[in-house]
Amino acid sequence: MPRRLPVATYIEGIRAGDRAVLSRAITVVESTLESDRSLTVEILNGLPRWTASSFRLGITGVPGVGKSTFIDRFGMHVLERGHRVAVLAVDPSSSLTRGSILGDKTRMEDLVRAPEAFVRPSPARGSLGGVTRSTREAILLCEAAGYDFIVVETVGVGQSEIAVHSMVDFFLLLMLAGAGDELQGIKKGIMEMADGIAINKADGDNQIRAREARTEYQKALHLFPPSKSGWQAQVVTCSGLKGEGIPELYAMLMDYRERMRGNEWGASKRQRQALQWMHETVRSSIEARFYADTRVKAELPAMEARVVAGEIAPTLAANDLIRLYLQREKKD
Ligand code: GDP
């Protein structure tokens, strides 16, 4: 059993903004142990909901696009504007490769040293569903600890962007100019989800190309149907290395925030995300209980073999298994 603190110690530490305790609480939240799951619920129950006043920014982009350099610079700017910044990461690579795309180097050197910032050094690991859940919970913990500007970073390689999009107020896509493939492996759907695109590394010889790319992406975005929010996704250029375009990007986020506050769709975005979270939790919990059921476990291999052999239709097999599970539930 991992060493854990008493519930009250987590709650008091988080409320006092103690980064070491916050870190340890996030470790609890990331754990899939049954005892840690109940501890998480107790911790969350003991914390106030300060979420309305925070801003949650999601950032994605392929490895090497400059995310950590950008977040370091941008985070320092946000601190200067009087916010407290927390950086969390969703890294779907780790469960497959055991290595981590986001956590393998010293990242965000200025931000990790800043007293008003909290950088979660190693990203959450595990299945995407598990990582999504724990990141959402970690956001709540950070907010309860007084961090009012939350950055959730992910790599632009797949499903994780959709997950991050569902937990943030603003979704920013970092891209490069002239890196060959027009969309750099970023699927059209990801571009469509973006509230903003920043063409990064717009410095030195790259400036002109960055401006050209900006025009190109702006045109591409105009082809998408208008968003329900009334917000037209914007394309900007920036350089995380030189700090250029950072104040403008911050101003854009604050502009977005003001507009969304005055607009019904924007004001209800967090409510919709909360509902989605609840339904996802219901689905995943029921699924987990189903597969953990001893009779289901006993029947499953034979049923799978019959489906593969074409002896039973998949739908019927599923119905049989579900019936078995529900009978079991009734008896419990
Ligand atoms: P990440 O993998 O997306 O987190 O990218 P990093 O922040 O680690 O940056 C990858 C590489 O690009 C590093 O060698 C950085 O020094 C470089 N880099 C990052 N941002 C910029 C930038 O704004 N301009 C230039 N020219 N290089 C940058």
C-alpha cells in the first residue's frame, strides 16, 4: 500500500495552497486503487468549488512544435498579469511506449521555479479514459488550491485532444509554418475543435513563412461551419523562444473569456462539460463493473470463441452476457 495522508491533511493543505500536498493529492487522484478512489471522493467532497473564476486553457501540438518552450514563456506572462498558473499534461503515449513524450526532459524551467506556479512534473499515465478522469479531478484540486489559470497540455497525436477539449474553456492548437505536410498530421477534426491556432517559431528566417501560413490557416478555418458560440477561431503567429506574440495571445484569451461570459452558449459551456463528465463516468463505471463480474469473466472466453467461429451473432452474445450480469446484480 502506498503511503497516504489523512483526508483532512490533503484538504487543509490544498486549501492553504501547499504545492507539496497538492502534488500528493494528484498522485491519489491518478491512482486506480480502490482505496485511492474513495480517498479521492473524500478529498473532492471536502473542497470548495471555486471553478467559476478560473480559466482553463488546453494546448496541443505535435512533439517538437515548441509546447514546453511556449508554455514556459506564456505561463510567465500570465503570472505577471496576476494569475496563479498550474500546468497539467495528458500524455497518451506513456501507456503504449512506457516512455513519455511530454515528461522526458527538463521542461518549463522558469515556470517550475516560480512560486506562484505549479507544474505537474510527470504526466498522468494509463488508459486514456483513466487519464482523462484524473486530469479533470486534478484541475479541480488545482483550482481549490487557488490556481486560477490552468493549462492542460497534450500531444497532437490522437484521441487525447478530444478529451482535453472536453475539459477546457479554450482549446489552442500550436502549429509550425512550412513543415511540409499542410496539416502536419493534425487531423481536420482537431483543427475544427480549435478556438485558436498559433503558428509557433515565428522568428528569424521563419517569420515570413509564418505569416503566409497564418493566411493559409485563416482561409482553411473559414471553410468550417460557424461555431455555436459565435466565436470565430483566430490564427496568430508567435515565438515561444523570443516571447513574441505572447501578450497578444493572452489578450485574445481574455477577449474570448469576456465574450463567452456575455453569451448564453459560452456561459453554459462548463455545465455541458460537467454533464458529459457525469455521463462518461456512469458509462465507464458500469463497464468496469460488468467486466469485473466473476460470472461474466468466466463466460467471456467461450462466448468470444463462439462469436469468432460465427456460431452466435455478436448482438446475441452481448445480450446473453448482459443478461448474465444483470441476474447477478439482482441477486446481490
Ligand atoms: P515540445 O516537444 O512541443 O514541447 O517542444 P519544445 O518546447 O521542447 O521545443 C522543441 C525544439 O524547438 C527545441 O529545440 C526548442 O529550442 C525549439 N523551439 C521551441 N520554441 C521555439 C521558437 O519559438 N522558435 C524557435 N526558433 N525554436 C523553438
